[in-house]
Amino acid sequence: MGQTLTGMKPIEWTLRPAFLLSFVHLSMQVNFVACQLFALLMAVWFRIYLHPDKTSPFIRHFVATLLGFYLALFCFGWYSLHFLVQSGLSYGVMIFASLEHMHKYCFIVTLGYLICCQITRVYVFDYGMYSADFTGPMMVITQKITSMAFEIHDGKKSVMFIFSLTHRMPSLLEYLSYNCNFMGILAGPTCSYKEYTAFIEGTSYQQLQLKNVDGKDVKLIKTEPSPKNAVISKLCTCAICLVIYLSLYKLLPVDYSINDSFVSSAPFYLQVTYLYLAMLALRPKYYFVWTLADAINNAAGFGFNGYNKDGSPRWDLISNLRILDIEFATSFKLFLDNWNIQTAHWLKRVCYERCPVNPTAATFLLSAMWHGVYPGYYLTFVTGIGMTMAARAVRHNIRPYFLASDLSKFIYDVLTWVCTQVAICYTVVPFVLLAVGPSLKFYRYVLIHHLILISRYSSVVLLCRIIVAQMIHMESLLIV
């Protein structure tokens, strides 16, 4: 009596490590969503009652920082002190290091501290812990600190950039506000210090807009568009993504793709289809988090990016993804260009444009180091290098043969969409599985199929050329 079917008392069941770990993970997720919803309400209040026309930049910086620290303390407890330590060390480097090398030292210190925290969290505390841990905000802070350091360095180094980039050291309050404000402390996204300062000071709407009237240029009166429609639209997107994720992610776990019985019994095309559906069910989690973060910033008045051709305001200055462009991407590059956009901009700014040797490999390596220390991350980004090179080769050598007609281009788009989705799934699986063993097990299962595909690559290219040549010949006959 009082026993469960397994012979274990209910109180004993609740004390099992697996149950406790699941409960902790769930509570962290609930805390995250609750804090983001609170931040959304505070963002509306911040825009209305602490508007730049009503209060000073100092007050706006102070309140944004104070609320950010409160959310960090609520979600991560005393682990949030790492945010201050990381920011403080980097600020000291900015002050005392020479301008010539300041950005390099700041990059090393900031990224190094992040990696140390990630190693401690993964290999000391809990391997495979829920991803919304205290190093998540540190990843965004790392981007912000290094971006600011490079902006200051570039702004002071060249007179050409003095009006477009930061050219003075921020005060400590401005620095902490930029790194730890309540709008982006939990999920970002990254933005430039110049953009954030313009938002705080209320100058983001004051770009000169000229209109020609009777041959004369007339300045338009400053207008401040409302973010209401953009926020509502993004919150609806969040709701849809959350429902899809909660409905499907348990039905389509990624690790089932390496299940022995499934792999041995299911044909290859079914394995590929399942893997695509599993990844499709996983992505809404990221859509939800990043879109909600974007909505919070917009609700505070941050993210205005000019006007569309029809006169409607654009609120995508710091948007982190374009969902439809991701799902219908016809190349590896298009997928990456629309996924985690602000991180891609950061990688391009601090690494790709500055690395003198093999910038593609260096950028993927930096991305892996920034993400964490799980082996699966490195397997993913090493694979990503090869995929990027292969995609470039295909586009350069094959695409020109499909541009002769609309039909052939449509066929090319369909084929490349399928190939892109398969390539993304193949590349990202280790990122989800995390560990070496399951990742290598996945590669071992699919290796024979990929060797077959590679061996047939030349014949496929030749076949494509023949088909396109025949289509061009048939069209020319029809025209005649």
C-alpha cells in the first residue's frame, strides 16, 4: 500500500535524480518565459513613461540597467555576478590597454572568461544541462563587449569612421546599460553600441529626411512611428511557434534518428524524412525565443529601421531571424544568412573581415568556441566548413546551366531546397546530440549513403548539363 507500480513510494520517486533534473530544467524554462513577459510589460512602461522627451539619458540608462540586474538575479541567482565580472574585466582592458591592441586584448579576455565559465558549467556541474543557463547571457555580452571594442578601435583609428562608429569611451553606467539592459539581458539580441545609444538618447528617429517640393529640398517634421503592430505581429508568431514546438518536439526527438531498430528497419529515404521533420519540430523553440526578444526591444522603442516603400515603418533593425527565408532557403548560405542574423553580423565584423588566412574556417571555429565546449558543436562547425565550400562549388559550377529558362530555374530551386534541408540536418545533428558518441554513431549510420552520393556526383553534374542542353534545344525549336 502506498507503493507505485515499480515498487517505489511516490516521495522516493520525486527524489530520483532524473526527476529532479527534469523539474529543474522545467522551472528554468518557466522562469525564463515569465521574466521575458515581465520584461515585455516593463518595455511598454519604459517607452511611455521614460520617453526621451520626458527624461534624461542618465535615468533611462540607470533604469534599464537596474531592471536588467533584477531579471538576471531572479533567473540565475548569484551566478549572474559573472556578468559583472566579465564586463568589469573588459572595461578595465578598454581603459588601460593601448588603442592599437585594445580590441584584441578585450576579445581574448572576454571570450576566454566565457569559455572558462562554459567549461566549469559543463564538466564540473552538469553535462547536458538545459541551455538557458547563466552562460547564455554571457554569450550575448561577449558579442556586445567585443563589438564595442572593435567600434572604438576603428572609430579612433580612421577619420573616415568617426561619424559612423563609436569614437569615445562610454561611461561605466552607459557600458553596463549596453551590456545588461533588461530588454536583452536574457536572450539578446546583439546590437551595436551606436544603435543602442541612439535609442537611449531618442535620436534614432531624427535622421534627416528630405523631400523635393517645387524643386526645393524641404526637411520633413520628425515623426515617431508606433511599434504596436510590429509587437503584436511578433507576439502572434511567438504563440504559433510555441504551440508547434510543444506539440511536436516530444513526438519527433532528434536522437531517435540514431535508434538501432529504427536505422536497421527504416529505408534511407524514410530516415532522411524523419530527420527533416525532427529538425523542423525543433526550430520553433529558437523562433519563439528570438522573436519574443525582438518584440520586447520593439515594445521599448528599440529596433526602428526606417520605412518600407509603402510608408509603413520597419522594426527589424535587430531582428535575429527571418522564418520564411530559413524554411525555404535554396542554399546553405541563404539559410545561414537568415538564421541568428546578429551573431552572423558579429562573426563577420570581428573575424571574417579581419582574418588574413582562410576566413571561412576561422569564422566557423570562432562560432564553435563561442557556442560552448560540447564536442558536438565542433563537429557541426567543422562539417559546416565543408558544406559551405561544397555549396559554393555547386552554385559556381552547376547553377549557370539552369538559368536558361524559368522552368529550369524552378527545377534548380526545388532541387537545391531539398539538398539544403538535407545538408542542414546532416550538419546540425551533432549540435543537438552534443556528445561525441551519439554524433559519431549518426555519422557511421549515414556514411555509406553519403559515399554513394559522392561517388555519383560527377554523373549527376553531367546529367544536369545534358538535361538543360536538351531543354534549351527544345525551347529553340518551339520558338522557330
